Amino acid sequence: MNDQQDIWSDLSVFYAAPFTQDFLSHHYSQKLNKADAEKKSFENCYPFIYYLEHSKNYYKLAEQAPLSIQPMLLFYGISQLLKACLLVKDSQYPANTSILAHGVSTRKRKKQDYKFLDDEVKIQKSGLFSHIDQTLFNLGVLEHEKYSMKELLIQIPETHQLFKHLYRREVSHVFGSIHDDRWVFSDLAFDYYKMSERRFHEYFYSHLRPQLIDIDMLAEREINPRLLKKEALLHCAPFSYSLEEDVYCFPFIKPLSRMLPEILVHYLLLYNLSMISRYETEWWYELLHSYSSKDYPFVIKFLEVTKIKSPFLLKNFLLSYTKKTDLL
């Protein structure tokens, strides 16, 4: 897996204000006239750089901080990095105060016999989460949708071995590394969805993001991994990408429309964990010290993964946009 040093080093190109202003101006000019694009890129250049710098400081501090406060630092780190990404696509961000809220809620007081994997978060009408969804991914209305922690963790392939060992449950089908020639489905996928091979293929391809794969390959019902683009990693549903193993897999989620861009999964999990560490201190410290449930390995694994993977995904997004500008 990459390390933070490499990720932030790759992003250092944006610490040159003239480069960043040209970068923003190029993207704004697609939506604004030339004069307005120049004006907004000048106004947003330093906020963009400061979001990156602030995010880096949170992530770096989380690497050294006690485990008990890492969720708060990582949640603020991912929020700042997402705000930088928003400035690429939205020259007016933040246009109003309503999008400054987190955009997510969770039960403030946890019930007796609380289990983290069964807990839920609920998407709000406005706030940062909804604005990211609409601006970066255009997924449609997610307002009032609820996601359990287990459902979210299944969408992070680095946790799948834990599901296999602790719950004796296969939660994904791995196709192969990006260096293989072909990927094919196994009977495991058909059995899980209780579909014939033909019906499953129709269902799967109806959810495939067409920009990921050469359209000519779809007729063959085979996927060449070389045609999956690295810049598409931010949202490659219905695939998930494992940074640890450099493989794509197909998580078993019903329905497939429940799959979120993985960076939003990290945001939701970090939001809930940060709230727990702030307001459910007794339960939080019991989790960290008593080892009395299956929650602990998942929390530890997720925090280990998100320290690297969430900035990796967003770095990949930002650098893919530099290539589109021909600035590098």
C-alpha cells in the first residue's frame, strides 16, 4: 500500500499558486466566461491550497495520535480534502451556509447492547455530504437514505478478509489484478444473487459505469482490466478497488444501486466514529480496551486503511484533472 508521504508529495504540485490558478481557470472556463473564470480562479487559488495543507496536517497528526482521537482527526482531514476537490468543480463553493454542515446524522445516544456494525447513519437534505454527492458524482437524491456500518464496510475491499474470518461469510468476488488478461464471474456471484448467469449479466451490466470500460468489450461479456482507468477509482461501482492487493472485486451488495463512491463510504464511517469518540466516550474506551466484540477488528482495520486510502483516492481524482488540463 502507498504511504502518506508519497501521496502528499504527489500533491505538492498544487503548492505553486500560478499552477493552481491556471488549473482552476481551465476548469472554470468550461462553465464561466473567460473573465469570470480568471476572477474565480484567482479568488479560489489560495483557499484550495489551504484546504490541502489543512487536510495534510490532520492526516499527519492522525498517524502519530492515540487511537482514541484518530477518528476526529481523520474526519476533519477527509472533509478538508473533499472541499479542495469541490473547488475544482464548483467555483462558488461555499455558496451558502447550509452546505457547511456535515450533511449526515446518527443516533446521539446509543441503545443498550449497542453494536457498531449494526449502527446506522442517515443522509440529510443539505450539507457537505449531499453537495459532494451532487457535485462530484451526481448520484441523485440520497436524502433520508440510511446505511448501516456493516453495509458500508462491505464496500471497502480491504475489510473483506475480516468478514470471511469473523463471520465466515464471503462478501465479494475478486476478479483479478489489473495485470491479468481477463476477468470472469464465478458461480459464487450467481448463487448470491439467486440469478441465472444470463440474468445476472444483464443486471450487472445495467449498473456498470460506461466510462470505465471500452464499450466494445460489453458485447463479449468479458472485461479487460487494462481498460479500467486509474482516474476512475474514485467511483468504479459496481467494482471496488483494493489498494492493499491492487485488485478489483465485486462486493455482494443488494441492490447494486446501494453502492456508493468509496470516498463517501469513508466519509460516513469517519463521521460516525468521530461522533462516537466525542460523545460515547465510555463505550468507545471499552471497545478499545476490552476486546469484547467483533466491532474492534473492523474499527482498527478501517482506521488503518482510511489513513492511506482516502487521501489516495482524492489525490488520484485531483491529478487526473491535471492531465485533462495538459498542465503536467
